[in-house]
Amino acid sequence: MKIRLFTIMSMLFGVFAYAQTGSISGTVTDAATGEPLLGTNIVVRGTNTGATTNENGNYKLDLEPDDYTIEVFFMGYETLTRDISIAEGQNLTMDFSLNPSSSVMDEVVISANRRPQKITKAPATVNVISAKQIADFPGPNPGELAARQKGVDFVRTGVQGTGINIRGFNSAFNSKNLQIEDGRISSLVATGLPLGSFTTITKEDIERVEIILGPNAALYGPNAHNGLVNTLTKDPRTSEGLDLVVGAGNQKQFTVRGRYAMEVSDKFAFKVWAERTQGEEFDYVDSVYVGTTAYNELDLDRDFSTTKYGAATYFSLNETSDLIASYGHSNNSNLGVTNAGRNQIKDWSIDYLQLKYVSPHFYGNLYHTWSKTEDTYAINQRTQNYVSFINNGFTDEEARARSFTEQWFPIEGAPNGGISLPRGSVFEDASTRLNAEAQYNNNFGNLTYVVGAQYQKDNADSNGTYLLDEEGTIEIDQVGVYGQLEYSFEDAGVDLLFVGRYDDHELYGGNFIPKAAIVKNFDFGSFRLTYGKGIAAPSILNLSGNLFGGLVLGNGEGFTLQDGTEISELKVETIKSWEIGYKGKLFGEKTFFEANAYYNKSEDFLSPLINISATSPVATRGETPIGDVIAGSDGSFVLTYLNFGQVDTYGADLGINYFLNDKNRLSFNYSYFGYELDENDPANDANRDGQVLETDLPINTPENKFGIGYYYTGAKFFGSLYGRYVQEYDFFSGINIAAETQDLNGDGVDDVIENARNGRTWNYGPLGGFFNMDLNAGYHVNDNWTVGVSITNLFDSEVRQFVASPEIGRLFMVELKYHLPIGKN
């Protein structure tokens, strides 16, 4: 592994020497008004080379002497293509005037194959949340705009808590959608969960968010299983200025954010950002059951807060190569929903350091992420611990103090009337992650190729609170190598894509992940056919967990029962996906239409926690006796995770944007999801109770959902009105149930009862079944000042969107923004 790391580091920081002796520069303007177009993309076809215009519409692109095809993209305008020749020492001046277009066909996306390309040529379904959409949406969380994207399941768990899912299999512990931020895998080390509200990025620094539907593991590695969310931040050289924002809303919401960016010289630029957001969650207390008696969550704190800050420097090594260094920090306190009840998150901080090298043909990325919390705890477990002491005569003070680490078990005749067993509720975390990537790309005529390697080293450290790490950190290495080929038959308008990736993980072994696509391009749009494979890797928690004094153990090594039964260690969950789609114009120039249909085959799901000692006690975990794994354990009760089953899923998504004129736009999107589960296949019996039920494989996704929106963009006023319908659906995740009354096994007795206690939770009934309206509006007072307001759930229709969460009422936020253009621009 050290040799692998040395090789990758050598690739990252080798000396790349080129004779960069030519350039093209100029200005991009609106053909009708002559106004400069900020953020226009000037791209060299077939490469990662490109530039973006600044506030004055200026751009500069340094190139080696050669012949090139230049493409100029800007959303809402027609694309221009020019063939140019650069000679040694030649500095071309080329201005572009773009004509307005009534479609988004000319938009550029990056995530679909990791280089800039027109959205119609992307071999995937890509949703884009643009910088303008983000800027026009008041509030600190641009993730709320994901609710307006086709194919995306968006849920709220409270004022601050939001989450997304793509194409089924949602849960309160969903790690199947990979989150990337500026080339960083942004997930928690031990659990694999996306950072979400823990992100170190502030809204004013976001250039765009791209959401890809379907598996993308071939390009991005494990856990881009159901989809990918890629957040890209702004380049300070094209976004200079000072931005200050202050906002307030109901639920005691308050936010203040700031960003400053400046190009100091042709060689050096920087940006800094900061944020403080706080508020109070809805008044909701989850029930904690001890036996059949319900108790309120102990010491519930509904206040939430987020503090962020960071900085980045951009240094131009030469005309075409940049070295980008950045640091980011966030500190978070809030309520988090899990499949075993809610967590009280206390001062959980995330930090990262990153160094990137970017040039036309080489890309290097090295970053270090670390996580820290000492006081976060599981509310459900702590409450149960507290009740065990109170019910056995202990004082409130002692019960509270001991509830973080112990639970009392009364035993007749025992000293003090019982014994205390370790049932820790605290989650400490001091985990770190090191990532490195090196990539090279080039082209021979119409053939573009990319090769790359990635390395990741996880160091999980819970201080023995929830992992098997009492003897030190858990260290896990993984390496991935990938290759990509693209060939364009320009005369036929056909693009081919082939990607292959091999990942080698220290614990779950090696996996090969392919992807292939064919795109047929027309003047009016494109058709595509795509095949891809994805994997969802077990998290360190799944592999090496140790919760509640050994009641829950990770299955990274397998188990042997005393009767000789062997329980296999976990392997990756896999998905194979076929998709057909169309992107382009429909019935003229004013309508942009996108539709897809997909079919997936998934297998080896990760089961819910299962008691593997029901028929025989556990003897060993791997080769280690269970009594050595957990001191004093006799293996008579062990919960763990298993792989099981297979299911076929299918669905379709469509989106329509109709441009009434340059100021008014209408949108509509719709998604359908279905599945086939073989209830006669015992492999699909997740909980091993002898019956295959739909709850064994919780789909947790509505069958139908749609959204409809109106958008207005004027010189002074702007705004939108968006309505979202989600069909009613059942949701099962761990102890959490949100479902209608039903007889699951057909024995004539209802197994799930609505508005009643079900096991260890209260079932409020199915999720969804609502139509919500959201409104946002703003006014540009002048070039510097803007005021905006957003109202979520305009008509205050109280609906529950997730388990262990309150009903979501109306939320509103008012913001005042100040922008001062400064610096060289």
C-alpha cells in the first residue's frame, strides 16, 4: 500500500513542463444589448481546457501551438463553435456575440464524464442548479432547490434538516448517494453518510450543483450507487467582490454570511468565506419506549447552529497550470434522525485541507479531512438508560450522569439490587481521511482518453464509543484505477463512451465497475442509451461497529455460531442499470424536454440489524472468541448486518421547461418508480423469519411525484412559485415506521397499526400524500443591494415528510444582500 501511495503522490506532484506559447482572449457579449455575459464557458472541444468570462465579459485561454475547435456556451444563449489555429508566440483576439436562445440546450455540465460538455451530449440524466438559481433563493441552504429537480426524492426532517434520495431504497441511514465538493468526497469517515448540513461551503461561494441520476461508480468510485451530487464553487478570478448577507425568519432563524474574492495579480487570486446560521427546530418530541411505556426524549435541545469559515488561494504556475490550495471548517449542533432514534449532535466539527493541480492534460488532487465530536449522543439509548436508573430508586442527578454510559439491570439478591452494564449512548469521533488522485487526459483526433488513479486511507477513531477500536484507530486502505474512452463520429453525430474502473478495498476486496453509453446528436437534441454498474460499500460502522456494549457488532470478518453455522462477512451491494433517454427541443424553439426510462437489477442488499444468535450463541467473530471481542460476552445475543436478496426496479423521469419569453418560464417534472420482488425466494427474507414481506426490502419511495413551477426574471423583480406533489407511501427504517394499517403476512392480524405504538416507535401513518407550494421573490434595489423572501409550504399545510420528525409547517426567511464589485474587475 505504501508503494501505491508513493506512485500516486509522484503522479500528483511530478514536474509537468510544456512550452505554452500562444493564447486566445476577448470579450463575450449579448448580441442584442451589447452587455457583457458573466460566466460564459469557452471550452476546447475534447479536453478539460477552458475559461470562464469575468464580470466584464473578458476571458483568456492559453494554449500550445496547434489547431483547435472552440465552443462558447452560456445558458439561455445559442452555442458558437469556431475552428482556430494557434502558432508559437501568437496571441489571438476573438470576441463573441451570443444570440439569446429559448432553450437550455446550450448549458454546460461537468459531472457526467468529468469534463465540460453540452448538456445534450451528456451520457446521463443531469439536473443543474445554477449560480443564478442559488443567488435568487433566499436562505442559507441551497439544497432546498433539489426539491425542484426531476427524479429526486426530497425530504425535510425539520427546519434545517433536509435530505435527498434518488431512485429508491431510502432510509434514515442512506449512504448510496455520493456527495462531492470541489473534487472532495464529502462524507463522514465511519458512517459513510453525506455531510449534508455539515458541509464547509457557504451558499455565496457555490457556482453550481449538478445532480446525476443513476449509478456513476465507474467515474467516481464506490457509493455513487443511486446517484451523485456534485457541488462546484466559484473561481475568485471570475467572481471578484464582497458579498454580505443577513437574514431572519420564523423558528428563530438567523443567518449572516460573507464572502470576499480578489484577483491580486495575473498569478495570484484568493477568496475567503464565513457563515453563522442558527434557529430552533419545530416543537416535537419523539417517544422512547421502555417496554410498553412511552417516555419523552431526555434533555432534548431543539436549538441548532452552524458556523463555517474557510479560504482558498489560486496560483498560476504558468499560462495554463494552476495550483489551488484551500481550507474549510464547519461546526454543527442539531438533531439528526437515525434508524435507531434521534441523535443530539453537539459541536460536531468537520475540517479539510486540499491542494489541487489543474492543467489542460494533468489533474492532481490531495486532501485531508478530519472529524471531531465528543458530546454527541443517541437520545433514545440515553433516555432508556436514564429510565433504568430512575425506576430502580436512583436520584435524578445520578441517573442523568450515568445515562451517558450505563444501564441498570435489577437482579433479585444481587448486591445493590442489580448490576450496571455498559450501554453507552455517547458517540465520540476523531476520525480522519486522506485522499489522493492523479489523472491524465489527451486526445488523438476524435478519440479522447482519460486514465487516473485514486487512493483513500480511512482512520476511524471513536475512542471505543461505537466502534471496535479500543486498541487504536481502525485503518482501512482502498485504491481505484480507471480509464475512459470517448470517440466522436462527427459526420454521423454519434458519441461513444466506455469507462472501466477497478477498486481494491482492504476489507471487502476487489470490484470491477464498467460503464458504456452511445449518444446520437441532432440539431434539435440527442438520444442516448447507457449501461452502468454501481456498488454501495459497507461503511466502517457496518464492518466494525460496537454499539451499546456489544449488542450490535459490525460484520467485517464474519461469525461462527456454537453449532458450527458460519455467517459470511459483508460484501458490496451491487446495481446494474440500463437507461434510455432524450434531451432537446420539443415543438419548436421555446420548449426544452428531457425524458428517461430505466431498469435496474440490484442484489446483496445490506440487511437491517438481525439477531444471528437466535438459534445458537455466537462463538467467534472471525477467528476471535466472542468473549475476547466483548469482555464477558457469552454470545447469547448479537445483532449484526448481513447481505441478502435481489430485486428489479424500474421507472421514468421527465422534465419540461417552456420559455414564454426572456423573462417568464414554466417548468414541469414527473417521476414514476416501480419494482418487482420475488416473495417466494427465501434469499429475500432479510430478517430470517421464514417469510418474505415488502418490509424485508423497504423501497421507501413514492410511486408517483410531480412538480410544477413558474419563474420570472426581470431587471428589478425576480421570483418563482413552485408546487410539489408526493404520493402517499409507506416507510420502514430500523425501529422507525410510517405506514398505513395493514396485515403484512396475511394471517388476518394487522402487523402495522397507524396512529399507535408499533414495537419501539409510534407510527403516525404513511409519508407523502401532500401538495405543497413554495414561493420566493426578490427586488434589486440597485447594483449593490437586493432584498429577498422565501416561503416554504406557503399555505401552512402540516405534513410529515420523514420518520422520527415533526410535521413541517410554514417556514419563511427574509434576506438583505449587499454586493460590492471590487478588485481588478
